[in-house]
Amino acid sequence: MKTISEIRKEGICALSKALGPIDMARFIQSYESGSGDYTKERHEWLPDDTQALKERLLEREKQRKKV
């Protein structure tokens, strides 16, 4: 039996493939109001270096196309 974490991960991957990352995010936002303070917390998970962010996104896209 899959864990809820595995199910969520597979669901998000399926949504991303079907809708693309932007529409996937919009779809999820329509169901989840979220919590916390994005402005304060984003520094914890976003790199300060925009080039590093670009490279991370390109690598993620490359991996997504392999699946």
C-alpha cells in the first residue's frame, strides 16, 4: 500500500504532465488555501542565486521528460 506522501507525489507528477507546471499550480491552488507566510518562508527553499534556480528548474524539466 502506498503512503499518502507517495500518492501526492504521483498525483502532482500526473497533473504536471497533463496540465503543465503553471496550470498544475493553479489547479492545486483552487483546492488548497495554503498556510504560512510565503514571503518569509521562500528564502528557506528558494536559492538566492537566480542562476542556480534556473539550473534546478531545467534539470527538473529534463527529469520530467524522462518519466
